[in-house]
Amino acid sequence: MHKQLVYQFIELMNSGQIDRFGEVIAEDYRQHNPVVEPGLTGIQNGARWFATVFPDAHAEVQAVVAEGDTVVARFGWTGTHRGELFGVPATHKRVSWTGTDWWRVENGKLAEHWDVVDWAALMQQINETA
């Protein structure tokens, strides 16, 4: 059941249905990532920002494991860099990167989140000169 929350969240993210995040994300969502503010509104705002940087972003679930109230998933992402990212203006390059996300589930919703993103690989692709 907890694995399904992750699949639902990624489907909402991939389809741009940010306003529906409340179906799977707790109102008092705790985010352990300095780029995203806490709470449901924080993750929605973070997703909206992300969509300006990579409007065609798509996540593919590579693996997901659940035990107790914990779900861990590894993702492969692809997208076109169309907005400023960490001071780098849009390059319009097609890029790919990976990340691992760890969630704690409470009362049937994703309540807390940690992530590790391969920002170095992503930024290297963005900063490459043709």
C-alpha cells in the first residue's frame, strides 16, 4: 500500500497535476531539502518551480522498497532545461539524472521526505559546451 503512494505521487508529478498532491501528501509534510519549503503548499510550490526549469520533466521509477512506515525509491529523470537552475540560465539541452527518495508514511499519506539527487551529473550536462 505504501509503495502505491509513491507511484501515485510520481504520476501526479509527471502529469503536472500539482493541485492534486493533497491526495497523497500530508498537510504538515516535512521536507528535508533546503530547496523546498515544508508543508503541502511547500512541495506544491517546489513542484511548480521545478516545472519552470524542466517543463517536460518525466520520472521513471527504477526501484521501490517499502517496510513499515518507510518507502524508498530510486528514480531516473529526463527533461529539457528551459529555466534558470542554480544561476545557470536555460540551455534548452535535454538532460537526464537520477535520485533516491526516502519517505515516511503517516495516516495513509507521505508525511516526511529526504532525497539525494545527482546534481553534479545534471549540472555537468547543463554546463557542457557543444
